[in-house]
Amino acid sequence: MIKQPAAAAAGLRLRNMIESPVPPPAKEYVHYQHTDACSLSRWNAKESYQFMHTKPWQKVNDFYLDVVNGRRSLPELFEKETCSVNRGAEFIEQCDAPQLESFPVRARTGKWARATFKIVLSYHGDSFDGWQKQPGLNTVQGLIERALGEFVDEDKAQLLKEKKLPIDACTSVAGRTDKGVTALEQVCSFYTWRTDVKAIDIENAVNGAAPEKIKAVSVSQVSRDFHPNFSAKWRRYFYLFPFGDENVDDEASQCKKNVLDSDACLDGQHGEHLLENNCGYKIDDSDQTERAGNKPVTFEVSRVNHLLQQLEGKLLSFRMFARDTKASRNIGPPTECFVYHARAAEADLPCPKDGASTRTMCIELVANRFLRKMVRVLVATAIREAAAGAEDDALLKLLDATCRRATAPPAPPDGLCLVDVGYTEFDKRSCLIT
């Protein structure tokens, strides 16, 4: 037998390794260790993420675009009229709820003689990279401040020129919305020392910034004491969750397939950050395949409504439902929110493009304040708990968890809408879902 040179033998071994690669080890994921009776039927983070994202979200985006432009309205989903809900440029005034408080303009002189304007605007979330101005991104704040740059007073304009900076205005806002989140009555403010600026001028500038995507609902001059964030007493959010046209069996198989095909939901970008070490357990891909086959893939809207109602009328710390917050805001009063209203109901979402409607769950939340991504995490977690058949106080118990992995990854931003911001005491008669 002729012996092969060492180099030839090494090459043969390398070729065999390439042709028959060793399978990679199974991936391990960290999941929260739930200990209640529903622990085996509750979706883990990956399953929850996929259930939320495999829905016809474009239909929701199209509906919100119509609402921003006055072609549709939220009240028509429930065939009722209420106040404090944007209908494009119109408002229904036949209601008993108090009007927004007016902030009188006080007579000021010298450096105090500046004009402050309150701007109520609507914008389509899918058209922007969120509210907050960021370099290289198409943000609402960036467009608004550029549009208002022509009203900046001469001293500030000169200072910006000397620093070789663009002549943009400076705005304050009631709440910074994330990328993909729509607003119907977002409130921001802008001030200038110029005396020739009128409300109609600002309105025209805002409407010209991005037609069909941003619209000024109203502009008024107010006292310099007004601040859109600190003066606000409550915020109202709406979340639309489309069920799609699939039947239960088709949706179940599609959900299971997607759960096993994607790893994206476990990335840090979806908010799965630890508050402390050892807050979960590890499973590998084979475990996950076994678990996915025995879990529910549907839920009842009435069950979600019942779970949410348990949060009403209480001052609670929602730190477990927050994401991307600083460590200093993980405990204490900065995490406490008072929920005035939390309800869910079913409605038919009109879809003019195909002449049909889509069965949709609508969630209405009103609170004095909301933490970062709190609404989206709360929606996703309520759906997960409803599907698992959890107890009535499931959301309340999760508030006392020791790790944010106990709650679900944030729901898609497409369904979220900042409806309005209130500067008088909250009145339940203004709610759409009762």
C-alpha cells in the first residue's frame, strides 16, 4: 500500500470536514421561570413576539393614515361620537365634557415679552422615524423645527449662523412617540420674541412640512407658563390589533411555523433586558419545539378587557412593563402611573382597498403618564395572559416580578396611536370604550 504524503492526507481531512460539516450546537435562550398554573400554556418571548408580528399591520397603517387626513375617525369603529378625539381637522362638540383649559397670555415686558404657541398636530407614524430629532433620520421633531425656523427671532438666528448651525426652532412636546407610532392630537409648543408671528402663520408652516403625513389640528398663543408635558394631566393611547382573515387552524399552523423559524425576537432590541441576574431558565431549540406544539394560539377579547380593568383607579409602579429606561428610573415614584381607564373591545376595521373589513381588537388606555414602551408591553402581555388563561389579577402580580422578562416583548408600534393629551381633569365620558 502506497502511503499518502502528510499534506495530501491533511487536505483530504479538510475536504471531508467541508463536505460533512458538524451541526452547530442548539441555541440556548433565557426565559422567565413562571410558577403559576398557566406556566406550561404561556408563550415565551419568542412565541409571543411571533404571534404579535404575523398580523396584517399594513391595514392598520392605512387606517391611521386616513384618520390623520380626516377621511376616517376612531369613533366610527364604535358608531358613536365623543369629544377629545381627532377627526382630521374637525371635532364633535355636542358633548358635556369640559373644554381644554385656555392658558391666557399675560402682559410681559423686556425679556419676558416672548410669545408662546401651543401646537396640536397629527402625524402618521409609519411615515417617520419617531418624534425625537436624530441626525440622518426623518423625524417629526426635525421636520417641525425646520418648518418653524422662519419664525426664530433675529438674535437666535444670528447666534445659530455664527455656530454654523441650521436655523431651526426649538420645541417641547407632551410625549415622544417611537418610530411607527401615530398621533392624532400630539401637543408641542414653540416660542419666539418676534411680535409679528401669528397662529395662522405657524399652522400654514406645519401643514407645508409634509403634506398628507403631518397636519396642524390647531395653533393658539398661550401663556409662557404653559408646558405641553408638565402641564398635562393625562394622556390617552389607542392600540389596534388586527386578527386577520385566517381561520383558527391556518393561523395556528402559521404561528407555530414562524415561532420555530425566527430568532429575531430574542435580540436586545426588543426589550428583553435583565434587571438582575438569574431571573430565568435556559432552554434549547429542541425544548422550544416541544413546548410550541401544546400552547394556545387564540384569545378572547373579553378576557383581555377583564385583565386590563384590574389596573384602573390605582397608582402602581409599572417598571416591569417599561423598556429602555435608565437604572435611576427602575424604582420609586418615577415608575408610578395612575391608570384612569383601561379597556378592550372588538371592532371591524374598514379596509377600502379591498372593500372589506378586518376583525380588530381595540385597546384604550388613559393614565397620568406612561413609561417608555409601557403601552406596547402592556398590550402584548395582556394578550399573552388572556391566551394562557391566567387569573384575573395576572397583570397586577407581574408588577411585583423581579425581572422584565416576566412580561412579553413590546407589541409592534404600528398599532399604537397617541389619541390626545388632557390639561383638565379626566372625564370618563370622553372614552370610546366603556
